[in-house]
Amino acid sequence: MINILFAGNDGVFDGMLTCALSIFKRSTLDEGVTFYVMTMDVSHLKQTYLPISDDRIEFFRKVIKSYDERNEVVKLDVSDIYKKEFSGCPNEGAYCSPYTLIRLFADMIPEMPDKILYLDVDIMFNRDIKLLYDIDVEGY
């Protein structure tokens, strides 16, 4: 199983879908891909800071399963972790959104696999993802 992590709000959905499609179009996979999607609701900071909706997650699931039934998506709402760890911190008012911070919670999520590849949603693959995923990072 290949494990991919995306993080963001509802606005990253198109990039998430495009990135996944580039993986499927450019890779020869003999195993499924599980996409872990970390999202949260911090609309109290800004109205557009909404989590990726369940409807979009279901659409994403339908698309990825059309390539291989073993593919899966796991939505992880980290709103509570964010509130505990970062609520009220100076970074909430920074030029970038608070969603840039939530990937830092990956090690706090019990469901997270031992090996996972975090991808920004503006990444596009032009070759097989296994060339990147299979790099031995043991000891680093």
C-alpha cells in the first residue's frame, strides 16, 4: 500500500484531485493507494476556512476507486488538535493560512501509517510515484 497525506481546507480539493489523477495516469501500480486527508474547521478565523466536505471526500473516493478498488481515502478532522496546539498563536495572523500547520500533527494521529508521503496539492507527477515513494529514508 502506498500512503499519501494531503492537508488543507475545502479550497484545496481541485489540487488534491488533480495530483491523485497525475499519480494514476503516470504510475504502474501493483498495489492500492490510501490518501489521508487532514482538514479542519477554523471558520472563526475566516469564513472560507472550512474543512473539505464529506460530499467532496465521497466524490474523491469514487474517482480513485475507478482506477483500483483497493484505493481508499481517509478523512482526518484535526480541528480539536489545532485548537489545543495552535489556537491564539501569532501564526494564525500570518500571511499563510493555518492549514499550512496541520501537516505537523501527522505523528499525533493514531491511524497514521508508519510510512506516508506528504504532498502539497500543487504537485503533479510526470513519472511513476514509486520512484519517489520507494526511496530508502531509513536512518534519516
